[in-house]
Amino acid sequence: MISTQRTFSGSSPSQSPRSPSGQPFLSVSVTDPVKLGNGVQAYISYRVMSKTNMPEYQGQEKIVIRRYSDFVWLRDRLADKFKGIFIPPLPEKSAVEKFRFSAEFIEMRRQALDVFINRVASHTELKQSEDLRIFLQEDEETMERTRSQETGIFKKKPSEFMQIFKDVQSKVSDVVLGKEKPVEESSPEYEKLKHYIFELEDHLAEAQKQAFRLVKRHRELGQSLSDFGKAIKLLGACEGESLGKAFSELGSKSEMMSIKLQKEAHNLLMNFEEPLKDYVRAVQSIKVTMTDRANAFRQHYELAETIRLKEINLDKLTLIRSDRAGEAEIEFRELKAESEEATRRYETIVKLMNEELSRFQEQKTAELGLAFHEFAKGQAKLSHDIADAWRSLLPKLGVSS
């Protein structure tokens, strides 16, 4: 989001399929947004072009047409299959109908989708996904058919969703009323991580809020200068030749600076506020992974406790030579295998999270560092241009600099 051609550290620049290095690569671009349909059925389609030398892909270059819901499908599939990995965030939908198809919103959406898909395509694990290959290679009809055949929670009936909701409500009520104490992972390292993530989210959200105010201020000041320029030109038309000419130049300079301020407001939005907003969403994705980790830990812990009790029961039955000992032993072995699998899932998520956090920190340092650099550079240039514009008027207004 440092420009419409911005390349994040998590994305790959376009490479030639005949790259001399011969290393596997996958680069993607999201371009040419087009509005299709009318009314509530209207949506934006995007041209998604991929370039790769990976053998599982058909050809070195492919162009497909995708819409926002296709990106959502891919994100959900990755989140379901790659527990422990921080799935890159998608831009949110516009809640305000009148902004859905504005040029500025469409460009922000296109840019954010480009960032999302390149982060996926450049990730060591995610780029191996069969779902990513389907997204980048299959035609629109096949893509639509694949989505319509979706199974799992996303295809549950409303009644089933209500039952899930009731089960969650019941679980929450039990915890609140003290009937059940939730099992939670607790270690100094993990507590430190949770504190960092929640604090980072708060600070990023506040920085994004202030960046939004900066964009708004630049636009308001730009509009005020434009209005002032028009007014002072009209005033100059009522004056004599000398003063009228000076007023006319003052009005022209004001309108020129208005354009610069409006341009810088747009740059601030795309290159500063949007990257901050993207990282707020990224932290929210990390919190989803933390929820997956909490669920895996809870299952690992509860099965381990059940195994312990089952083992005590089995020892008792064996000691008294009960007829139920054989059945209990089979049940114990099955449960033990399930427990070991749950432990492996939990340990895998922990390992992946540690690796992901390191990658996230490096990416954040590079990308936000670039965003702040561009912010400072833009503000410096704007201040310099405004100072030069006002200074050039001083001799013409009868004041020496």
C-alpha cells in the first residue's frame, strides 16, 4: 500500500518464468477491477494473473477473473487447513452502500487483495496449498462449482447454526456462573506473547485512528484553500490592476496548494492509513490463531486427564480380574492414541506460531518502517512546496522576504 504498485515484504515481485536461478517462485497481480450487475446484485470482479515455474501449475502464466467472495473462500479454506499459521487478512466489506463502488474504495480493495494473495503466494507453507492452485488456475465456472460444493460449518443449515450458538451460550453461562472453569494454557512466555498482541492491537488501532484524522484534516484544509482561492480571485476582480493582479495570483496559489493537499491526503490514505489498518487486521488474524491454539491445548489437556482416570480404572479392573478389563483396555488404547494425536496437534501449532511470530515481526518492521518513511517524505515535500508557494507571493504583495 505504499503505492498502487507497492510490493510488501510478504509479496513477490514479478519474475520471468525463465529465471536463471531456477528457484521455484509464484507471483500474482490483482488488476482491472470491473463493476458487474446492478443494484444489490452488483459486485466487482478482478483480473488475477499468476506467474510461476512450479510444476503443479498448468503453464507459466495464467489469468482468471475473481470476485471478493472467491478471496473469502480461499482465506477460509486456508484458515481451516493450516492451524498455527497466521493467515493474511482480507480487507473488510464496506458497510456503507454509497462507498461500495467509489473509485477510491475500489482501488483500496484491489490493492489490499493484491497484498493478501501475494502474502499467501510467498508463504513457504501456504503456497503449496491445493486451494491456492484452484483459486489461481481454474476457470470461473469451476471456481463457482467448487465453492457451491463447500462442506462443513459453512454449509450448515440455519437450525444447525442456532444449535451451535446455543451450545456456545450454555458453555459461556457455565463459565460465568462458576459451574465450569475453562482450562487455559499458562506459561510466562505465552502470557508475555498474549500481552504483546493485545497491546499491539490497541496501539495500532489508535495510530490508524489518528492517521484517519490526518487524512481528513488534509482534505478539509485543501477544500478550504480551494474555496479561499475562488473567493480571493473574485475580490481581486473588484480591485485595481496592481492589487487585483496580486489577489488573482494569491487565489491561484491557494488553488494550486489545494490540489497538492488533496493529492497528499490520498497518498496518506493509501500509503499510511491503509498499511496501519492492514496491520490491525493482521493482529486480529493472529488472535484467531491464538484461539486455535487455546482449543488445541484444551483438547490435549482434557484427553490427558481422561487418560489418567481411565488408566486408574483399568488398573483396578485388572487387579480384581474383572470381565470388563479387556474392553476397558481396548478403550484405553484408543483413547491414548487420540490423546497422542491431540498432543501432536497442539505442539505443531505452538511450533508454527513461534516461527510465524518471528516472520511477522520482520515483515512488520520492514513494511511499517517503509510506511512511516513515505509519510515523513510526503509531509516534508508538502511543507516545502507550501512554503515556496507563499514565499514567492511576498514580493508581489509588497513585502520583502
